[in-house]
Amino acid sequence: MGRVRLEAITWDRLGDLLAERLLDLKPADGSPWPRIAFDGAPAARPGDLADRVCEALRIRGRPSLVVGTDGFLRPASLRLEYGHQDVEAYYDGWFDTGSLWREVFGPLEPGGDGRVLPDLWDPTTDRATRSPYVQLPPGGFLLLHGPLLLRHWFPFDLTVHVLLSPGALRRRTPEAEHWTLPAFERYEDETDPAGTADVLVRADDPRHPAWNG
């Protein structure tokens, strides 16, 4: 990543400014549903920012749906086939990208019906969630959050990457999950999310974010 100038901001203000930016967003493929990525390691808590933007959009009279990729994990028998701490499996096989394409992105393509499945699998019970489909009206936003999002060629119309420095990522990741850290090093090397995302948010200090807006 090259040197990027970042400005200090509050989380509340960031949510408002991102929501304002989304109001004028027009998908390049003609879909009536803009699709936004909130990418970041679990320790960066990209879902919190997605929730803030969702609320800011609601206040502005625009519907949105927050979806987390943790609701689209593969069953444990597949995720953990090579053990509980296999970095390659975490990087390539933990998330059910096929179901995300089918149940989330497919319905939001041009000509789709807008019926999105908000989650598919509960990793705690290791069972299907059986959640009902959600009808996202035309003009509604998909706010998808999770790790390693920008390496799957999902059809996002705007991408936000919540960045932690290697030191902050290690400090804020529970010790039991430190085995995942090499996956994020590989992601940075292969995908350069901080350099390719439309919006970069640095969150080393969770109380004082900065961004490139």
C-alpha cells in the first residue's frame, strides 16, 4: 500500500458521511440494489460500521440490509476437515461463497427479485438457521461485512476496508485466534485491500478512527 493521507473522524460522523455518499451511488451494471462491502478482520469489527451506516440510511429514509459472512460459514465437517487451525482452510474454505452468490448477490442482479437470505448457517449450533428471506425493495442497499471479502470478485459497487496495522491486529485478536493471522498477511500481499478499496478506514485506536474520505 502506498502512502495514503487519512483524516481523523468520529465513528458517528463516518457513518453519516458514508450514508450520504451512498445516496448518490448508481450500480454500474444497472441493478437497482447498490451492494457495499465492509471488509476487515474480525478484530476490526467491520460489522459495527455497517450497522452505523444502516442506521444513518434509515434516518434518511432509505432501506438497507446488513448481512454478515459469519452467517454463511460452511458446516464444521467441511471447515475443520484439516483441523481446527488450518490457515489454508480458513483462507480458502471456511466461507460458503457459492451460497453468498446464490442467496445474496443473485437476487440483487439486474432483473432479480430482491429476495435475500440474510444468513444460512449457525456456527454455534452447526445447523441451518432457517431464517426467512428478506425482501429488499428497489433502491435498498446491501451492506455485506466480513473478512477477506475483496478476493472473491463479488459485484460490489463500493468497497470499504477497515484496516488494522499488524501490531493492532495481533493485540486485538483473541489469543485463541492468533493462528488466523497468517491468512490476513497473505490477504494483504495478494489482494492489497487497503490500496484497492474505495474507502479506507484505519481503526488501530478503536476510539479514534481515521479515513481517506
